[in-house]
Amino acid sequence: MEEITLKGDKAFENIPSIKDKALRINLNENIYGTFAEIGAGQETVRQFFRAGGASGTIAKAMSAYDKAFSDAIYGIENDKRYVTEARLRKMLTHEINLIEQRLSREEHPNKFFFSYANTVATIDFAKKYKGHGWVGIKYQIDPNEAYNEIILHIRFKENDARLQQETLGILGTNLIYGAYYKYNQPKKLLKYLYDHLDKDQLEIDTINFSGPVFEDVDNRLMSLQLVKNGMTDAVMFAPDGNNVLPARVLYKKNILALRGSFRPVTNVNMDMYKKSYDMFINENKVDEANTQVIFEITLSNLRAEGEIDEQDFMDRARLLCSLGQTVLISNFQEYYKLVEYFSQYTKSRMGLAMGVNNLVDIFDQKYYTHLSGGILEAFGKLFFKDLRVYLYPMKNDDGTLTTSDNVKVHPRMKELYKFFKYNGKVIDIEDVNEESLVVFSRKVLKMISNGEDGWQEMLPEGVSKLIMEKSLFGCETEEGCNTEF
């Protein structure tokens, strides 16, 4: 499907200005719709009014600021909140329905209807909460096709409400322009959302595409682009494999996190999870019903030969989600950054389950040279809350186990390690499945690539079958992946 073009339209050189983007939309005689903006003024539609030629594009612009009016128009949310995805979707659907009701298709057979909406909360008066919001567009690129949707969540970073309003107006214009002129290049559309914006102005931490023109778009891969492009530090996937807003999952929860390559997820990963989880929920102040487990993969673990292998990412995420796990893809190389990230959403207890090698890395000073306070600053951020590390033992070549009692850290870090160890911050995971201790992901991958048998038993139930059915990790029946199990 070709991009929508203007009669006599000349190619825009370099990055078109916000005015040029709005004008190009306005001058397209077929694009027609409404703007509904709540929380930061009518900042997006203002760009289109200023550009000129808006009478043929803007059917209506509105802001239902009073809560009673907003509820009368869009209905009342079950949670009584207004800055939510559910509210945005209601706004988009309501406004599109009004256009369809009020304009005859017979009289306007070539119109591409759209509804743009946002519901946001800008920075509060005390400047304690910088604000966030939902932004989206529901639109057509063919009057005879179903509607498409692009919905995203943003977090403001600026410390001034007026600046946040202006940022929102630019983002909204970029979104509408991209929806019509870059829909067949979704990765580029994503990048162009930051045209005339800096990453320190706002963060996009969730995005979802749907509709006929986005049938081939995998929203998990699009979320990976958010992290890859530096638009956000982390994205999250629910067990159903779909994108989910991290704040929704983590808000006021007790959090147990496991970091790994999970390439693929093995029995040792699941043993670590199950044993650490049992210990975590038995801690004081931990309510099992209010506990969230996160399997985290860092961006550095997704890189292969200097570039992110997107198919490899898909393989790992699919397997973890198939086991009912919530997956976080992050840009946090150091653990203290992960803990800081979680701390944005909860003040409840946290736990980190990890292997011996990961613990040794935590006590390696080379990871903290960029901090003015060095490793002490990092540890202050890591352990300032009531956080515990659950340590999974490592089996040595002689059959002995390395635990928190005999792990070897750098000589300069010995006393620091003892301080945390004997203050209950590092706890051994006991009663582990010793058969799993000899299972390594790299060994499984090598066996798969060599066509060896026996790797299936090293993986959780159902995982080996999924690997073969979906040809994951290069597992092709014709090319070495043994199908006997």
C-alpha cells in the first residue's frame, strides 16, 4: 500500500518542521477528524490551527476538563481515574463514532476519518511528580477499511508545566503526521516521534499498533525499539506476550527479580525462581497476593556481534511468556539501576535472585567508576531499601558448592561483602536441585546446533516442544535440531 500523497506535493527535505507537518495534513483534502485533549490544554490542535488551512481538516476540537463533564461524555472508569489507557480508548472510540454518525459516507466517500486524543497529568505544583499521560490516534488510510490505532504512554521529564504542554503538542503532531505518512515504516515512524524533541524532554515507555495496516507489526519488537533507540530504559511484556505498562504491573508491589540471558530458559533458571520465590513470600512484610516476579533481560544480553538480534530476543521472550512469566527488557547494566527503576513504582520489599557469578560482579569496582562515590554510592542506592539478594549456589569441578559463605570477591571488597552478608542482605537459596546445577544455556544451544539429543530434559516442561515447533534458536528439523524427546 502506497503512502498518502498530496496533489503537486513536493518532497520535504531533511526533517520537516512541525508547522510543515501540520500544514501537510491540513492541505490533504481527504484527512478529516477531531481532537480531544485533556490535562495539558489543546496543545496539539493548536499546531494545526497555527499552520493554516485547518478548516478542511478539523471537525472539532475539545477539552472536557471538568470531571463531571468528562464522565458525562465518556463514561465513568471502574477505578475512577482519568489518565489511563482505558480512558484514552473510550475517547478515541466515542469521537470516531460521532464523526460516523454526523457525516454521511455517501456525501464524503473519500474522507479518511481520524480521532486524536490525549489524557495527561502534567507536573504538580510541588514538582514532586513530573507527570505522565496516554496519547493516541484512531484513523483510516482507506475509507473502506477498518480503523487503525497507535497508542502510547509517555512520562514527562521537564520541570515546567508550560514546557511539558509544548512538548506534548509537538509529539502529537509527529504522531498524526507519522500515522498518515509513515505507517508502512513503523520503525521509522517510532523514531520520527522525537522530531524536534530531545530524549530528556519525554520518555515513551509503551506503544501498541493495531489495525489492518499494522497486521504484520509485532508490538514486542516495537517495544524493543523503544529501548534500543534510547526512548525508555525498560519495557515490559505480560504472560500473554503483549506489551504492558510497567507502572501498572509494579505499582506498590513486592518485587522479586531474576536477571539472566534465558537463551533458552533452563531448569536451573526455574529452580532458582521457585526456591527464591518460596523464601521471598515467607519474609516479613511480603504479601504473596501483592507480589510480582520479573524475569529481566538486559540490552547487553540481546546483542550479537555488536547488534541486537531481534529474532533471538523474540525467541527468549516467547519462551518466558509461555511459562507464565512477566518479562522486562532493560538498559540497566548495573543492578542498582534496576532497583532505582523499581523504586519509582513501589516502596515495598524487593528481592534479587542471582547466581554466584552475578554476585561477584556486583562487588567489582570497575562497574562503578562513572559514579563520583564509586561502589559505595552504588551500594547505597542498591541496599538503601529493605532489599535482599537470594544467592543460588554454583557447583565446582570437584563437586563442592560455592555459596555466600565461601564465595571469593576482590580482596578490597571482602569487608564490604561481610558487612552485607552478616546483616542479612545476602541469603543462600537452599534445597536446590543439584541435577540442575550442571545445566547451562550455552550448553543447550550447542547441543541444539550440533543436532545432539538430550537437551530437551534440561529445559522446563513444554519449552523444548515450543522450540522445535517454532524453530527457535535456529532449531530447524532439516538442519540439525534433533526432534526426538
